[in-house]
Amino acid sequence: MEIKHPSAQPLNDDQKALLESFRSKVNEKISSHGLTAADVQSFVDEIKKHPEVSGALLEEIRGEVGRLMQGQRFSFDFD
């Protein structure tokens, strides 16, 4: 069974740019000194404040974080 959310939309260009920015920051940290859970949470918190953030974008980031930081817990909720 496929569940579809009525408000789910593909990422727009601004959201794709935010996702690429997240990936770039993560790769920079990995190559310089290593990626910590605090680094990732900081990046996620920064993106959550952006006006172009969406549920779809956070799902993409959640998937990336899940692959990179297996077993770590992060907050994707809006404060």
C-alpha cells in the first residue's frame, strides 16, 4: 500500500539548493575533522529556520542523516 500525503510536493529549486547546501556542509566536516552529532543537529536546526523548508525536504535530510549517523537520534520537529 502506498500512502500519499495530499500536501506532498516535489522539492522546488530553492529546496534542492538547501539540500545541496546541507550535503556540502556535511562533506566539508567529514573531510576536515569528522562529523559529530552536534554538527548534524546544528545543520538541521539551521535548515528548519529557512522559509523554504518543507516536510519533503526534511524527509530527504532525515534519510541522509540516517545513512550517515546510524543509531544517532536527531530532532526534526519544529520548535
